[in-house]
Amino acid sequence: MKHLLTTTIATLILAGCAFCKALAPERHLNKNIDFPSKSSFGKEKTKNKEKLEVKIRFAAYNVLFGLWGKPESIGDMFKQYDLDVVCFNEVPDGDWTASVGRVLGMDYVHVGKVSSANHRDKYKSILCRFPLYDKDEQVVNANGWKPASLVSAKSNIRGVPLMIHSTHIPGRPEEEGSAAAFIAEKLISSSPSENLFVLGDFNNHFDRGALKSFNKVGLKPIWKELSIDTAKASTHKHIESGNESGVIDHIFFSTKTLKVNVTGGGIINNAFNNPETELKMNRYEKEWVKYGKPLSDHRPIWAEFIFSTDNGKK
């Protein structure tokens, strides 16, 4: 019995030693595991960012509350531009914007709830090829007709984070008390967004009156980047008189870290229905026919942006 007990104790001691040896190298391996540091993740992110070159196309269009053009016709007109974002003004409520999106293969929509001057079907909307989030609408009660508003949403398009605003505001000869100044001073100047876009019908020329406030907060119009002389162009024909208003629809942008070039765009001057198109309307039918059956009294505008980090910000 004594011999058996001695043998058992010896066996246990040997097993314990073997177990300790087995643990020793494992502890050594664990001690020397080299997990990636935060700085190495940052370098990889910077490395990827340096290779970034992304094309994004935007458009803006005041559609005259859908009176002169069906959403499907407007979608067909836009097809050739391969757009990523469209900001509509004076747009009908409901699924009107989504109907344009179905033609263009753009599934993400944000329609505001504030109709310009409380008129029927004068909402603002955003149509996007990529998901929209943090959707919002800011009411603007400034000099001129009211209410106006700024419909907003964020998106991330091919790795580029965007803050998108669609608006329709009254034009004013002076900055003070204007809707443009309110937007610039209260909303844009304090925005933390890296890449910010404001599109719509501003009822002002970009370099005059109230829109001077946009320049003060770093918002650039596409026209200078495209070397387009806006004094010789127009985005709106007054329905009753037939007079041209000049360029009052704009795409403004600002970026903080990325380099951006405006590589294409302008005014779409051929936005018309087919000549045989017949529409029922309770007003402006005579003018519609007279002007050649346009899709709206406004002309759509568009722009192509190339975002990159190859050589730093422009």
C-alpha cells in the first residue's frame, strides 16, 4: 500500500512538470503578440485616402409644381447625365420625386414638409443614388415671401461624405434680413461638414444682392469653376412676360480637406416634352405651347465634381 502511494505521488509530480512546460511556451507566445497600434490604422486610412478619386454628379431643378412635366418625362431627360444627386424645388408632395427616381434607378428620397409661401405643391426634395440619413428641414422666415425652407440630408457617395441641402428662397437686393444671409450665417458657417452642397432656386444672381453672403462663408458657385459667363445665360423664363430672369438657380459647394474640381456641367437648355405631348392643366397652357412645351419655366442645371486627395486640397 505504501509502495502504491509513493508511485501515485511520483506520477502526479511528473505530470505537473510536463503541464508547466507546456504552459511556458504558450505564455511566452502570448507575451510577444504584436497587435496593430492606433497609429498603424491611421496610416492605412491615410494611405487609402491618398488614393481617393471620386466622380459625383449633381443637378438642381425647379419643376413648377409638376404642371408642365410628368416625373417620368423629367427622369427621361436626366438619364444621359448619370446623376448621383438631384435637388428639386417647387416639387409636388407624395411620391412624385420617387417616380423620377424609378426612371433613373435612384432609390433614396427625402421630401420636405414646408411648401414655399404655403402654396400648393412647392416642396423641396432630394433624390439620391445612395442612402440618405440625418434627414432634416429648417424653416426660414426672412424678408420676402415666407415660409421658405432648407431640406437637408447626409450621404456617403463612393467614400465621400456629403451634406446636401435643397432650397427655394426669395431673392433680395440686400443681404441684411434675407433668407440667403440666414442660411449662410446660421446654418452654413457653423456646419462641421467636410463636403457641403447647397442647390436650388435662389431667385438671385450668385454675385449680387443677398447671395453675397454665401461668398463670405466660403461657398463657391459652379459657374466660375466652369468659366461660364452667367451674364449671357438664364435658367428661368417668366411665364407671363416671356422675359428671361438670368441665372437664378445655382449649385454652391465648399470642402475642407479634399481637393475638388468641377469638370463638367452647365445649364440644360433642351429640357422639353416631346412635341406630341398633351397635358391637362388649369393654367399656363397657352404659354406652355407658345414656349415649345418645356418641362418647366426653369431650366435644370448640373455639375460633375471630382474629389481627390492626391495633391492636397485645391
